[in-house]
Amino acid sequence: MSDRQDLPNDIEACHALMETQSELTERLASDNEKLKFELEQLKRYIYGQRSERFIDDGSQLALFDTSVQENSDAVDVDETVEEKITVRRRRKKSDRFPDNLPRETQLIDVPEQERACPCCGDEMPVIDKDVRERLEYVPAKMVVHVLEYLKRACSKCKETVKVAPPPESDNDAASLTKGSRYGFGVTAQIILGKYADHLPLYRLEDVFARAGVVIPRSTQVGLLDAAADLITPLTDLMKSRLLTSPVIGMDDTPVRLQDTSLPGKMRTGRMWLARSNVCGPEDPSPYSVFFFHRSRAQGKATREGPSAFLADYQGWATVDAYGVYDGVYLGSDDRIFASCCHAHVRRKFEAARSNDPQRAARALAFYRQLFDIEDEAAELSASDRLRLRREKSLPLVEQFRLLLEDWRADAGVLPKSAIGVAVRYAMNQWKPLVAFLEDGRLPIHNNDTERELRKLTIGRKNWLFIGSEAAGEVAARMYTLVASASRQQLDLWAYLDDVLRSLAGGQCELESLLPDRWAVSHPESIRTYRQQESLARAAQTKARRARRRKLKSR
């Protein structure tokens, strides 16, 4: 009120005005806090570091262990000593290139005028040689297979004519479509380029042009459609095997979808990933199945989206909060049980570090202890893992729940603040969050599913949109084949080429074409360097966590 004459004169009206102003101030402060947090996260996303790694410092308190704080100086000294003891030098890698690469040898001899011995004048014989290797790149080349069918006819009667029958390599199974001029290797390369290397088709035109031939985008689309129809029985088999898994991880990502009913605009579709997510080294159904849906809309009557995909499934599904309330479990009739991802909760507290450093540090310290326990249980059986969780994780989780309840009841924690949002998010999903304490096969996070879905998001930045719902279905089947083969570290081109040739040739034994089965029968097509890289990274992480646990126990 700008005019003092408009101010009330009685006490009750003044109290009412003060209450109104107080509510407005609180609401504006809450909105301002929310906007500051969103601006901070946006600036971090654009300019800052995205790592969520938690590193202890003096301001980050241990969750429940006060002895760690009392002996912090001693721990710092011991940690320095431990790091010096455990440092190991890396072995020098061999400079020799793989033996399977073809080699072109060039013999270089001593000049003829220098071959004579300066003492006796005789020509010096060869006693040894120095070998130096240099890797060279030769661009991919296209090969045209020319088949000439001879015709024979009687020169006397001129009535009988015989044409050579086509060989097995040139029957209708020699290409995806009858009479096609493009072989399976070309189609395999198109699938590999678009769905593994994330190249739009117009860039693949340039790739093929560098090899000497232009394959129009329309032709590439036709080959992809034919290949998608061909591999449908195989991807359906992967889906049926996946639905026998006791634990499935699910997640989705938005994709732009062209809609003819909306000229000049795009609809938001969803690409879903369902992945076998059994905790432990052995997975009975190591498949990743993608499926496309035009929106996130659900409905019991239509059973669209993930609810239709899981219509016959019974077991656990690991998802985020959306899957719990709106997506995966709609109409499941207690067939599907929720298991929420702790990484999502941890991410909320990590984002709240600038808003409330002390509370956020305590929550992150809890998750460090919880994930350390999971690291101890990584190689255990499901029953032993469950026993360890109930022995060590259960008391820790219960104390964390009490801590969250105290924070939620604290008037100093604003509901719209970053820390308030994190607390509310954790408490709203508490039952599915603690489901991992009921079954040793359940993971405590859905990171593997998110990591695999991230590959699609890389491609989305390149191909930008999906042209139609039919194209979304084609992409889903292709991503299913490529992602499942990648889980086995296969040479993707070799696998795709063999699958297309086998299916077009009428092979009915689909079991042998499953990526895990194919890897057993084709060990030469396994990318061993990727396996070695993964094992080395896992060993480093395990050693680092073991050192940290050892320091905490002192």
C-alpha cells in the first residue's frame, strides 16, 4: 500500500495484513530459493563439472561414526602412507601391432657399393635384420560381385536352351529383398553406422561415397525396413527371454517425433529400454530390449507403453519415481514389484550441497557407506548378499530413515528448497527404496540401464528426430540387436552380417543367433580389448574402495 491513509486503524485488521505480508514473504523467499537452485544447476550443466563424485573434507561429517571425526588427523596420515605403499608401476605395453593384421613387407638392403668388406674386399653376407613396423590406414572399399550365368543351346536343332542354375550364394537369400543389388555386408554397415556409430543416413551417404559409390538415403531406408522385418523373430525371442528374468531395469528417454497431423511441429515420443538387471556376475537373460511409444500416456483400457510390454511379466522392476506411480506398474495387479534406484536419491542430495552443505554431506556419507557394503557383496551369491545386507545395510538404512524424518519435521527445511525436495523424494519412495533388503538379486541402483540408454541419447543429438511411428519401431528393433550384442563385447559388423545371412537363408534355429550363444561359437569375434579394459577399470575401483574401507577400520 503506497498511501498511508489506506492502512487499517484497528488491531485485527493490522494483524491480518501482517499475516498476509508474512505469507507473501515466505512464498517469495521459497520461490527465490527454488529459482536460485535451478539457475545454479543450469550453469553447472552448461559450464561446470558434472561429476557426482563425493570427496570427504573437513566440512563433510560422517553419518553415524563419531570415531572417524575424532581420529581424522591420524586417518589422513595413514592414508598418505597407504597410497605410497600401494603405488605400482604400469607395465609398458607391447609396441607390436596385432598379428591378425595383413602385412606388406618391404626389404631394404645396404647400398650395393657399401656391401664389400673394407678389409678383404669380399661381399658381406646378411647376418641379421632390424624390423620396424608402421601402421597405415587404407579406406574401406566396396566390392562388386559379378556372377555370369552361362547359357547353352544346341547348334543343330536350336530348340534346347539351358541356363546355369544360381549357386547357393546367389539365390533369393543373397539379399534382403528379391533382386536387390545390395548385399548383407552393406546392410550390416548401415545398421552399424546409424545405431552403433550414431550417424544420420546423409552422413553415411558420404561414407559410402568415399569408398566409391553413392547409396541414396531412400535406398538405405528400404534396406533398414527389410532388415527390421527380418530380425523381428530374433528380437521377439530376446523379449520373451528377458521377461523370464526375475529383475528388469527400465528407463525411457524422449525423442522428437514427426506427426503429419501437426505440420511444422514435432510430437514428443518415448524410447523405452527394458534390460535384465539381476545383481551379481551371472545374468541368465543378458538382453536389452528397446520399444517405442508415441508418448508417456498410459491407460488400463489400452495397456499402452510399458504396461503393455510387461503385461505377462511377474517379478521385480527397477525404475525411477515415474515408473512407480505412473508408468511401469499400471494395472500390474501385484504381479510386478517396485524397486527404486538409490542413485536417483543420491543425485538429489548431491545437487543440494550448495543449499544445505551439512545435511547433504551427511546424506552422501550414508550413500558412501551403503555402496561400500554393496561393493563387498558384488561377488557373493544372492543368499549371501542378502545376509550381508541385513547384517550391515539394514541398521544403516533405518538410522538414515530416522534422520530423514527429523529433517522433514524441521521447520528450517523449506519444502521447495533443494534439500527439502531431496528429503521428500526419498521419503515418498521409501518402500521401493528398501526393497533390496528383501531379495539379494535386486541391485540398489539402475545405473546400468541408464548408462546403456545414454548411447541412444548420443545418437539423438545427431539424427535429431524420428520420422514416423513405424520408423520408431524399426529403430527399437535395431537398437535391441545392437545393444544386446554390445553387452557381449562382440564385433558388431561380423555379428550383424551373420545374423542377416542366416535369417534370410531360412535358418529356424534362432537360439544360436542370440548374442550370448553366438559369442560362444564365435570366440574370434569377441572384442577382447574391451573386456580387458572393463576388468582393469573394475579392479582399480575395487582396490580404491578396499583401501578406503581399510582406513576407516583403523
